[in-house]
Amino acid sequence: MDHFNYIDGVLCAEDVPLTKIAEAVGTPVYVYSTATLTRHFQQLQKALDWTDHLICFAVKSNSNVAVLKVLADLGAGMDVVSGGEYARAKAAGVPGERIVFSGVGKTEEEMRQALSGGIRQFNVRSEPELDRLSRVATDMGLSAPIALRVNPDVDAHTHEKIATGKSENKFGIPIAKARAVYAYAATLPGIKVVGVDMHIGSQLTDLQPFREAYTKMAQLTRDLRADGHEIIRLDMGGGLGIPYRRDNNAPPLPIEYGQVIRETVGDLGCEIEIEPGRNISGNAGILLSSVVYLKEGEGRDFLILDAAMNDLMRPAMYGAHHDIVPVLEPAVAAEVSAFDVVGPVCETGDTFEKGMELNRLSEGDLVAFRSAGAYGAVMASEYNTRPLVPEVLVSGDQFAVIRARPSVEEIIARDSIPAWMAG
Ligand code: LLP
């Protein structure tokens, strides 16, 4: 459930008509709902209320500082994958002890930044990373709390580009090697083992892969304890999917997911961490766009929007589907026709949907891409020198720009001409 509904025939974000935001900020623009972010976060809280836990929001899914602050104020921790994301979490007021540092290629500088600013734990992916972290922490006279990211070799049944838990993926330490790597970690002076970490993929719509992976995690935890390690935390990763289509079977509910965690690892007495991104932010955002042209073609009609693949990459990159709906509610009996919905970038890949059934729209009409709050704005670029798409946050009947659209002058001013070419 989200808070983007038609009120008096106009699609609203909470109590704010999207027409009003389009007028004030222009299009394309991302619009997020505070009430939806809050609702999704609280559902996950409820799903884990049987145990000590921390929900570490995956900052990579939506990293706007205002969005992070909504969640931080509710008590969320953050899962970050770079020094930049760490700084964003800090800027949103998240204390270091609520920040988990994942990420495949942590640099020394990033390790230092997190150790000096405070960190809950590093999720470490490899032995060379352990060595480096131990050295950096020892140099600083500190000890770095770590969990090892273990790859359970489970098929997540999701898009191949976002599955991470199979043994052929580059992510994490193969489960068969885990005990040996933990034994090695225990010998390093700057390392303090605190937990086990897993993440098997994103947009999972079935609980079975989670159940399989977490069962393996429970056994590993018992083995590690038998080996003498003090395992006090389990980081279960993110990945719980969301409904992208209104008309298909909904993915499992957070409460059912929490139950799987309870059944598989609940008896170990560990503090539970999860790293959801999409489940919290996905349906809390839409991308608002205007029709630039309606082009009637040979056999097919095109709806050319002012949003493009650079603003919302997911369809071009993964063939992902986002429902596209008109902002002015069509009459029940309104005639529908099939359109190819495309952006203005000169690439065939700049196609959002082929043959989409929509009511007749005309130039200047507004449409909204649903489920665009996760991996939307964060993956946007300025390809074709299209200014980075702005972001707006709504709360009740208020809205505010939380990232402004840069002007073309600002974009050009970031480039510079080398002295040897000047004059
Ligand atoms: N934790 C780790 C270690 C991750 O790698 C990810 C996502 C998450 C948590 C959060 O996953 P979520 O709960 O959001 O599914 N750009 C792609 C998704 C890439 C996900 C990468 N890792 C997309 O647009 O679908």
C-alpha cells in the first residue's frame, strides 16, 4: 500500500495534487511520500518485534538526505557501500553505531573515515579486505568490528543482474570456506569478529531462497560458536521484493518474512539486522513526467515523454516494468489505445514500455511512473546533458524540494578547459 491515490480525479501524493508539484517544480521530478516510507519501515519493525534488531536501510536504493532523515528519525540504521553514502548517513543524523559498511571494494580512506566517525560493523567480503582493515585499524589504535559476508550458494530466482547469492557471483566468501576465514580473522590484531552477514539478491518474490540461505546461516553460526567465535549479530541482508504491477500476485508480506527469520535463526539469541532498500523506498516514490508529443506512427503510436532512460534507468537496464498512470483520472468509459512509451534520448533503449494500454493523452498531460522510489533517482545521470532530475518530499499537505534541478549553466560550469587550450 502507498499514499499515491486519486482524490477528486487528480493523482495525489498524500494530500498534495501532483499537478501542483508539476506547476511549482516542473517535470520530470521524483516525488516521495513520508507516510509511505514510514509505513513500510514500521511494517518491518513489527515483523521483527520478537527480537532485538536493527533495520539498516540500504542507502543505495534512495540516498537523498531528507529521505534518510525520515527513516533515521524513526530509529533506522543505515547500510552504506561507499564513503559518500557513509557521509550522507551522517548528514542525516545517523550515529556511527547504527551504520553498517557493506561494499565490495572498500578503500583505506573509506575504512579510516568509518573508523574515526564511528561504525557498527564492516561487512567484509574477502581475505585481502580483512588484512587491509586490520592494518588500518591497528594504525589508528582501534579494533574494527566485522561480520563476514558469506555466500550461501542459493538461487534467489530473481533477475540475473541482481542475484548475488549463487557461488558463481563475485559476492562474499563461499560458505564452505567460511570457518577457515573466520579462524584467520580471529588471528588479526585489528579485527573483532561480531557476526555473520548474507545477502542473496534483490526483488525476491518468494520466501524459499531466504529460508534456504538462513538455514545455512544458522548451521554456520553454530559451527563458528563451536570453533570459539563470539557471534552476537546476524545480518540477513536485504532483497524482499515489492509489487511492481497492481494486477499480479503480491510478494510475501514483511510479517511473513520476519517469521522465516524467526523460524530459521530465532533460537540463536543473536541480534538481527536486515538491510532492506526497495521494500521501504520502492513504492514510496513516483516519477512525474509530461507528455512532450503524441506521435502517430505506422501501426503504432508513440507517447514521447520528458522523462528518459537517464532519469529512470531500470526499464532500459533490466527490462523492468513500472506502471505508468495518468495524473488526471480517466473516466471509467474512457477509450484506451496501445502506445509505445518512450523518452527523448536518441537510443532505441530509451523505451519504457511497448504497447502499453493507456487512455488518450495529449501534449502537456502529466503521467506518473509508479514504484520509482528505489533505484530511480540514485541511478540517474546527465546523459544528453539533461539536468539531473530533481526530488520532492511530501508530508501530508506540505511539499518541499529536497534536491533542486541544476541549471544547464551549472552543469557546464563543472567542466573546465585546460590552460594550454585557453587564449
Ligand atoms: N544489502 C546489500 C549487500 C545489497 O547488495 C543490496 C542491494 C541491498 C542490501 C538492498 O537490496 P533491496 O532490499 O533494495 O533489494 N539496481 C537494481 C538493484 C540492485 C541491488 C543491489 N544490492 C534495481 O534497480 O533493481
